[in-house]
Amino acid sequence: MNDPTIRRVLIVFGLAAVAVLLIATVTVRNLNREAASSDWVNHTHAVLSELQSVSANLRAGEASLRTFVFGGGRTDRLATRDAFDRLEEHVGVLQALMRNEAQSAQADNIATLVGRRLEFANSILKENPAPGDADTVAKLARDNGLAAIAEIERAIAKLRDEQMTLLAERDRLSVIHAQSTRWTVWTGVAVNFLLLAGAVWLIRDDIAARKRVAAVLAEANDQLEVKVRERTQELATANEHLAAENLERRWANEALEHQIHYNQVIVNSINDAVFVLTKSLNISRINPAVVHLTGYDAPQLVNRPLNSIVHLASDSATPHEQLFDPILQALKEGRDLRDLPAETEDRLKRRNRVTLTVFPLQDGAKVVGGIAIVRPLHPLTSAS
């Protein structure tokens, strides 16, 4: 990312991506507008179709009604009923189409006017007069049907003209959107072409510069290889010395491990019970003789205090020592305690008389723990 050419190329491609995004955004927006316009155009044509159907069925119904009144038969009555039923259906569809439109009031007005004609026609059809009935003919003559039909036709024509005007305006906007989309696409193509041409020029210039740098680096590499060979020889010599030192260290570690193993074998072979203690007189390690003496396994004794297993005889401590633990005091002072009379308590609460010897463990001049050696004398018969 520190290469200026890469940064420039990335900037060019970023601008190209922005241009593509803008083109896509404008195109999608125009396509959405076209889709909305198409839906609206289909809706408008549906409205115009319903207006035409209302007008046609109104005229057909009025004509069938007059034919029926002036001497028609049952067929004319059925034709009249069918025409007015279809008229009512188309009016309902028209109202549904115009419900959310600005001209919904005009559609409701047409429905109201048509409803009056439907009421008048139904009033005659319900009477079911005989052909040429004088009262029915007189009622039809008194009806101002032509004026009512003319009013409905004017309302239909007005709504039709407004829908045609909106349709023409929408067609004009569709043409403008289409032109805008074409100009946007071609402008974007031209911009992207220029940006890609600039990116190609930057890449070619960078390649030429890199070739020059590669020649200089090749010469420097030849000199560096000589120095690397010299340094490799020095490292090989140093590695040989390190390998020898590592081998000596491994031998020393193996010897130390053998010594530790031998020391453990020696401690485990002692018949006396040996406790390795921490500075706070907690048991950290034991030998097998301790297990035989106390009946406890090693996990049960580790981290337990020594005085839970070994108890000093009360007559072996001075009045001053009875106030303080003599073993802990001896470890702090770094001195030995030898052959102190004591008792051990085994797992079955049996007590054994023993002698206790304690040696401090020192790391340099610092006491880090101690070793307690317990030597059995003979068992006591008392039990707690």
C-alpha cells in the first residue's frame, strides 16, 4: 500500500466503481419509474375501458328499457336487466380503480348519477307491466331520461379527457427519463474508458520504472551474495561451537538426572522413615519406610504438617521450647536436632516410640526446608 502506483491505480478503480455505481443507481431509478409509469398507464387504460363500458351499457340498458315498455316481451325485459346489471358492475369497478386517485370524486358523481337511472329502471322492472301499458308509457314519458343520460355522458367525457391528459403527460416524462438514462449510461461509459486508459498508462509507467530498479537490484544482489557467503561461513563455524556446547550441556544434564535418580534410590532404600519438609514443616516428599510406619499413602501425607504424624515427647523439650516449636526454631537457625524422643501416630491411631533427627536444607546461606529422619524403637500399647 506504500507503492504510489498502486495507490493511484486503486484511486482510478475507485473512481470507476463510483461511476458504475452512479450509473446503476440512475438506471435502476429510471427503470423503477418506468415500471411505475407502466403500472399507472395500465391503470389508466383500465379506467378508460370501464368508462367506455359504463357509457355503452347505459345506452344499451336505456334502449332495452324503452323497447320493453313500448311493446317488448320477456326477452326484452331480460336484456334490460342484463344491461343494467353489467352497468352496475362496471360502475363498481370504476369506483374501485379511482378510490385512491385525485379524480375519485368524479367517479363517485358518475356512480350517483348512474344509481338514479338504475333506481328508475328497477322501479319499472319490478312492476312488470304488460306491453304498451299506458301508465308505464306515461311514466317513461315524464322521465327526463335524455337529460340524465347527457349529464352522465358529460361526466364520463370529462373524466376521460383528464385521464387522457395525464396519460400524455406521463408519456412525455417517460421519454425524458429514457433520454436521461441513455445520456447517463453513455457518459459513464466514456468516463470509465478514460479512467481505465489512465490506469493502463500508470501501470506501463510503473513497469518501466520497476525494470530500471530491478537492474540496479540485480547488481546489488551480486554484491550481497558474496557477503552472504562470507557470513554463512561464519555462522557455520559458530554453529559448530554451539553444537559442541549443547552436547556438553546435555551430558551434564544427563549426569545430573542420574545423580538425582541415584539419590532417590538411596533415600528409598533407607529403613528409617525420611520426611522432606518445607520451611513451614509441611511434608513435601517421603520414602517407602514412612508408608510402612504410618499406614498412609504418599498422596495422603503430602502437604500435611509433620506434627500431625510425629509428636515430640513432652519431657524432651525445655520450658522455653514448649512455648515454641523446637523443629521450626532449629530450621530458622540452621542447626541440627538429633535423636529427640518422639512418637508417631499411624492410620489406626496406634502410637510408636521413635527418635527424631532433623537436618536443615540450605541453598547457599538460605534455609529452604529440612529433612526429618524417624527411627522406630518399639510400639506402645496405648491407642487414642
